[in-house]
Amino acid sequence: MSRKATMTTATDEHIAQRLQLRRIMMGLSQKDLAQLCGITFQQIQKYESAGNRISASRLFDLSVALQTPVEFFFHGLPGHIEREQRNGKLPKNYVSDQPADDPLSKNESLKLINLYWKLSTDKQRSMIMDLLNTLNGQE
């Protein structure tokens, strides 16, 4: 009896990306999230790379640990948006996620924002803004 190979789907990859996005938004490492869920950080790595599918019960556990509804992980799936528009729950011009080239859709941007707000004083934040303005040729 041969075992059927499970292929990663676009939905699996989408959920994996949303998991990583939320973890970073919360300022958690993979190890932190793993501890909250009672699993290994390697398992979180596999979930975030879509190497392992996330079961419904594990997705619920992750949503609790990440303080977000389970719906968050499905937000932005094309079929999900079209279905909600048909049901009148979303306006026709609804845009669920930023375009791929939007800087706010990148993990690096979320890390930068988290680090910025972790600075302890307004003066430090002002210095960072001055530095960024200078590097970008804006005085």
C-alpha cells in the first residue's frame, strides 16, 4: 500500500504566511510562540514554511496564543473574499491585504516598527527618524 504524498496548497502557504505575520506583529520569536503552544520551535518553523499543515485544533491554539481570531489566518484568500462579497458582507471595492510590493506587507517592516516602538524615549525615536530622513536625502 503506497502512501499518497501531500502537496502544499496555496491555502497552506497563505496560512503559513499569516502565522508568521501575526507572530512578528506580536513581537514573538518562534521559540516564544512554541512555548505558548506547548510545542517545539521546529514545529513552528515547519508551520511557517508550510512544510507541515496546521490542523484545525492547532490553528485554534495558535489563534489563542497570538490573540487573534482564527479568521485572521484566512483573511485575504481570494475565494474567501469573493464569497463574502457575494453574501453582501463586504463592499465590492474591498481590499483585504496590501499589494505584494507594499512595504507594510513585508516582515522586515513589521520588525522595524516593533523595534522603533520598543525604544524607551521620544528622543531616541526622534533620532531614528532624523537618521532615516538623512539617509533618504530629506532634511
